[in-house]
Amino acid sequence: MTPLLSVQGVSKRYGTHIGCADVSFDLWPGEVMGIVGESGSGKSTLLNCMAGHLVPDTGAVVFDTRADGPRDTVTMSEPERRMLSRTDWAFVHQHARDGLRMGVSAGGNVGERLMAVGARHYGDIRDKATDWLARVEIDAARIDDRPSTFSGGMQQRLQIARNLVTGPRLIFMDEPTGGLDVSVQARLLDLLRGLVRDMGLSAIIVTHDLAVVRLLADRLMVMKSGHVVEAGLTDQVLDDPQHAYTQLLVSSVLQV
Amino acid sequence: MTRTSEYNFAYLDEQTKRMIRRAILKGLAIPGYQVPFASREMPMPYGWGTGGVQVSAAVLTPDDRFKVIDQGADDTTNAVSIRSFFEHTAGVATTTATAEATVIQTRHRIPELPLREGQVLVYQVPIPEPLRFLEPRESETRKMHSLEEYGLMHVKLYEDISRHGHIATSYAYPVKVEGRYVMDPSPIPKFDNPKLGDCPAVQLFGAGREQRIYALPPYTQVVSLDFEDHPFEASKADHPCGLCGSDSSYLDEVIIDDAGGRMFVCSDTDYCDARQAQGHRGKDAA
């Protein structure tokens, strides 16, 4: 079996400052990988390098494409990369308004990716949008409302629907539950877990919330100052942290 | 050729006209592609056709016969002032008859009379970028054009249908040129969109403030964007012309009194006058 995504020695520097350094790992189909670390540890840099938003200084990000098998997305042409990010990839931003078109109705937001890959039948697009709104627990009656009238949790769920409508195989998430209150977080996590399992998605989740990775991730990478300091199965890393920083991180979680 | 000793022919200097012609040629070579050009200050405000005037100045020759229309009419401020501008600075013959003109500068309409080979139609364009109100970043829209990512254009049409039940965009209706570039046909009514394609005349689009020129060479394929289940429809007011009785021309609605009285008349005055001269009469004709 080939890994869906193979990250090989990815480094990104901002001048003399290290973004992330020499990160390598394989992500297998259906696997959910969590990346945790404090603010500024390079986890978002790494995610953006993998998703093609940033060009890494060195290293390769090899994605197992449907048509041509494993391809390095860093060196592939921009049209191909943008095509991937519209079809096989999804990117969920921390702030829903970064990932949504706030001036376009919920249905239009969900339909955009369909239209971008050539859907030209209004009725079909609308049916699909309705279906996806239901899947992310948004009332179908709100299909023509703008996302600016939605609550934060609804916006985040709409963003997820908009990303998953083309049936991607890999979803990148940058702090998907950041800025949401805990009950909404719990619902969103529940929803995400269901969607990931049902659709057999692979996912890479960047977060600083250990509860999120405990719930969603199969494997975990801990980053500090741009380096991966510990990696392994989620339960193993969280229950028996080896690195001093991971121990600090685990012990810093507030208990209720 | 009255005042060419005082002015350079057609107002602009030869180097400027050369630069604009190069942009026009490039535009003709890549139909629908917006070519940047160094737009000059013209003796009129932006929005009054500075782009169209520069394109006209660059293509006019002393032998040309020039016609200007504004919303189809030859006798409105914009049309009259631009026509007299070129009478003074180029000394070219002018006309209001579509059939006799060789260069026609237009704002917001395509003449009703079918154009023929050898004619040049120059459009005044306020906003050349069809994606402008969907994606405000110019860097991004250029990338979308170069990578042919036009899904967003359909999002606009989708929004129309979801809000109004049909495609409510009635002017500046986006078109796809030769299966490649999505183009804003300037704010012509969508009634005129079918005339863009397969047209024997050369069509040039000049946007002065935005510094863009684009073009359609003769007999270019131009398709209005739509959905399979909501096809494009060239719409007009469902009335005959009050003056000439034509039921196939594009109409203006004119309010005639304070009691809700109104009449519909051809927006193309030359077409309407010609029909009246042939003896056609509408119900409101005096």
C-alpha cells in the first residue's frame, strides 16, 4: 500500500527564523494525524507547506493522486496543484470567514466547488447543497441566507460542508474548533468524527487542544520550535509522554 | 481635414496611437483577453468614454465615417460631444446612419441593424473585469483568467436564481469567448449578447480608467454563460415600439406624465427613424 501523503524532509525558514525543520512522515489512507504544539511551534507553517499555500525551502510532499499515482505537489505545476486543492483536498480554516465567501448564500458557498469542477445544472447543485447542509446539521430553510447571519459554529460547519462536497480524500484542518465555545466544539467534533469515519477521509489536524486530538486523531506529532519532538499513536503519546515538552504539554491541560 | 495643422490627426500623438494599436492587435490575437495599455488623460471625465475615445482615435483614418451612440441614441450628450470632438480633432465625416458608418463608438448598445464586414464597433467599458465584484483582488482574478478557473462566475448566476428564481443579470452579462476567456461585454443589455458572436465587424473594447483593451475579431464564437436547466435568454420589454411599431428591437421605457403614463420606444434612434421613414407607425406615433 502506498501512503496517501508522504512528507519528506520539509523545511521552511523565514529569513534566519525557522518555520519548520526537516519534518518527515507518512499519512496512510483513512488515517487521521494530529499535530500539536504551542503557538509559534511551526505547525501552521507545516500545514500550509503541505496544502500548497507555502512553498517549502527543501523537501517533498508526495500525494498519491487518483490519475497518476504518487506526485510531488511542490514541483507540480500550479494549475495541477490548484486542481488538487479543489477536488482531492479540503482545507478548513480556523476562522470560517477565511474559508467562506461571506457575500454569497450558504447554498452558493457549498456549490462553488461543484461549479469550479464543471457542474452546470442548477437543480443538481442545489440538491447537493441541501443534502450537505443537512449532513452538517444546518436547517435547509437557511440555504439562501448569507453566512454572515450564521453563528460561529454554523459558519464552521458550513465551511466543512463546502469543503467536503466534492468528496475529497484528504482534509487539512487548522484549529477547526478554535474560537468556539465548548458545547459547540463538542458537537463539531462529533460531526467531524462521523464524517471522517463515514467517508473514509484522511485528515491532518493542527491544534493546540489536546482533547481534540484525543478524540479525532489516530496518530500524533508534537512540535516545538519547528522540530518534531515526539510522534506516535495518540493514546500512547498522551498517556506516556517521553519528551520533556510533551510532558509539560500534557500536564498543562486544565482538569475540571 | 480642417484643423490637422493645429492638432495632430485624431487628437492623440502618433506614439500614443502606435501603443494603443499594439494593444488592439494583441487583443485581437487573443480574443477576450484584457490587454493592459497606458491610458492617457483625455479632455473628458472618466466614465464618459475615455477608453472608447482612445481606441477610436487609434483606429480612425481620414477616410472613415464616424458614428457615436449612447444607449442606442445618436442625440444624447455623450454621443453628441464625442462626435463633435472627432469632427474637430480629426475632421472625419460623421453620420448617424449605422449602414454608412465605418467606425461606430458605442456606449451600452449594439446597433439593431446587423453590422457588416469592414465596420469597427468600439465599446466604452467602465469595468473590464467580469470577476471584479466576486473577487476583488486583481492579482487573483488574473490568475483565475490564466488558469481558466471560472467556477466563481457561475456562483453569481447561482445566486441570481436562488434569489429571484431566474438569472436576473440583465446587462453586462458574462460571456465565454472561443471557449477560453470569460469576458465582460461592457454594460450592453443581455438582449444584445447574441449579436456579439459570429459578428462580421471588428469589435474593440476600451476601458480608460482601468487601462485595459480587449477585442473580438470578426466571426468569433461568443457564448453567454448559463445553467443547463436555466438557459440563457435574451430578454426585452414585451411591447412593440410606440413610434415605429417594431416588436423585435430593444426598447426604452419612457415616463410621459405624472399619472403613470409610459411608452416604449426603440433605444436605437437610427433604426427607429429609418423604420418611420419607411412608413411604419406605432400606436403612440403623432
